[in-house]
Amino acid sequence: MALLLAGSMWFYVQHVLVGHQETYAAQNGIPRGNLSDLYPRWLGARELLLHHRDPYSPQITREIQIGYWGRALDPTRPTDPKDQAGFAYPAFVVFLLAPTIALPFSVVQTGFRWFLLILTAATVPLWSRALRWCPSVTTTATLIVLTLGSFQAVQGIKVQQLGLLVGGLVAGSAALLAQRRLAFAGVLLAFATIKPQLVLLLLVWLLLWAFSDWRRRRNFVWGFVSTMAILLAAAEYVLPGWVWRFRDAVSAYRQYNDGAESVLDMLITPAGGRPLAGLAVLALAALCWKFRRASADSSAFRFMLALVLAVTVVIVPKAAPYNQVLLLPGILLLVREWGTLWPKSGRMCVIFMICGLLIFWPWLAAVALMIAWLFLPAQSVQNAWAVPLWTILAIPPTVVVLLVSVLGKVANEPLAKQPGPAFDPPSL
């Protein structure tokens, strides 16, 4: 069943969604180049490290557009994309891409796609280790197939989105925390700051957690701070004053992406979404303070990891589906605890079933479209391209709501546990 769902999603993206986009672009004169989110970062890294050119400059942005879109964008053309595809990343991202800058981009693109595929698959066992869950081999394989076959992962892999790399780094950092290898966990989290908006809340929570028991947890801070210091100093050496250029690039990015709205902004408009996001952060801060002394072995710590990342996806100022890979620990935690979470009352059962339908809808709709492809003209099926995406924006708030339902159980458990085995024994 997992293979069917995953295969249908890849079929939907390749033949229905991409097919619709290609037809629409041809009819409206919209350029289509390599459309790789890696390309702006790769070209910026190559030009900076090999030719000492500023990757944030308008000249580099124009060269990026020629590869990304197929030609430089023309502001006088109303159908041209608004996304300028600029180098809107911290300058130290170039060090991660440095080994690839001497290769043709076609080779880099193919290799990076496979790398993201393998890394995304690895996040399932990494998060299982972080959550101290030891599922069976069959369950693990099923979860990996479903993860790789989710629309969020498929989109990220096809466009080579660095957000999936950040998701892998965060999963690795969490797994190292579970093994009490705090310094290495801090090192990985420092590299994950190539997309600072995705790790800011997590970083604040983990620093609060580390300072709350400085004697035992200080190595996490030293690992993170020392790595960040090296990255920042090296970036300043190769591109003096890059921080201000990065700030201007982020500001420009928000302007040409219509303010880069969050999930909440898109669901209930910015007027309602931003105040609600503020309340969510305040509530999260209160929980972080309550559980700041929780041991890395405790359920409270695992719950906070999942909840902080889920809230991040809800409020981060870009509602891109590939960012939802950070929901994986929350979903795994819910799968693990589902037997104890299932409510007794009929009303709550209905709510839980609705939440499950929202999460599974993209797969169910993709299966329906794949079957329809066998009997209907391709154009008719492509006209229904949006159907599997109907619930995409609702998934992050749904995961947050379900995680909050775990709160009562977590609050009654001790915050610290004696050192034990790497995994909790599986339920029989």
C-alpha cells in the first residue's frame, strides 16, 4: 500500500502537475530553465570562490536567471515570474557547495538529487533514534517509502531544495542529542543555519535547554558557537561585509515574493495569521520554559523537539510544502503514540479522523488521478492538478493540534530519567 501511495504521488507530480505547468508556461510565454533551487546557490558559490565575484550583485542575479528561468527576466512582461531567483542565503553556504563548483551543473544537479533522496530516507531512522523508538524493519521501510512518496519530499527532491538538507542536518543533530554527543549535535545544527528561518525556534529552545543545566549540557553550546564562529569568520574573509548584502537580499526576496506569507497567513489572511502566529510563539515559549530542565531521555524533550519544529513550519514566512519535512518527527511521534491517543468520545474520534484525512488526502487524490489517467485524456486529468494540494496548507496546523493533544500525557511524566538503553523497548 505504501508503494502504491508513493508511486502515485511521483506519477502525479511528473505527469499531472509538471505537465500542467509546462502547458501553462507554453501558452503564456513563461520561461522555464533548469528550475533548480540549488542552481542560484551553486552559481553564487562558484563565482565567489573561483572568480571572487559578489554572489548578491545584480550581475550574478541576472546570470542566475538565465540558467534558472532560461533567460533574464523582463519586468515589462506581465507574464514573467516575480521570483528573481537571487542568492538569498548566508554567504557561508558556499563552503558546503565548494566541492561541486568545478563540475558541470548537470552533473551536480543529478548527484544532488540522489543525495537528497538518500538523506531524506535516512531522516526516518535518525528521527526514530532521536525519539527513542525502535519500530520493526517492516514499519521502518513503510515509513521511509511514505516519506519519500509524500508531496513535500517529492517537490523538494525534484527542485533540489536545500531545505531537505537542513531537515537531514536537524535530524542528525537530534539523534546525536539522544546519544548524548552534544558537541557534535551543536556542530550539525550550526551548519543547518544555512536556512536560519527554519532553525531559529529550535536553536532558541535548545540553547535555553542547555543553559538550564550548564554543567551537563555546555558541550552543545560550545559545539554550536565554535562552528558558527568559524563559518562566520570564513564567510567574512571571502566576502567582507556579506551580512549587509544578505540582509538586502532577504528584504528584496520578501518584496518580490509578496511578503513571503506563512501557512497561517495563507489560511486566514495576514491580518489574522500574524497575531495568531504571535500567540503561538508565546504559548510555545511558555512550554519551552516549563520543560527546559527535561532530560534528553524524557518524553517531554522529544515532545518539545517535535512541537518546536511543527510550529516553525506553521509560522515561517514561506508556506512552501518542502518545508514540511520538518513535520516528520511530530508525525512519527503521533504514529508511535496513536494507540494511547485515540479518544474514547465519539466527537473526538470524528476530529481525529478528519485530521487523518487531511494528512492522507494528497496520496488518496494522487491515486485517483493516476487511475483516471488510464481512462481519460491527459488534458482532462491535468486540469485537476490542484486536487491533491487541497489540504497541503492544513497539514502543519493539524500536526500541531494533534501534538498538543499529547501534552496532557507528557506533563504528567518526570522530566528526567536515569541513563538507559538507546531505545525504549517496543510495545507488544
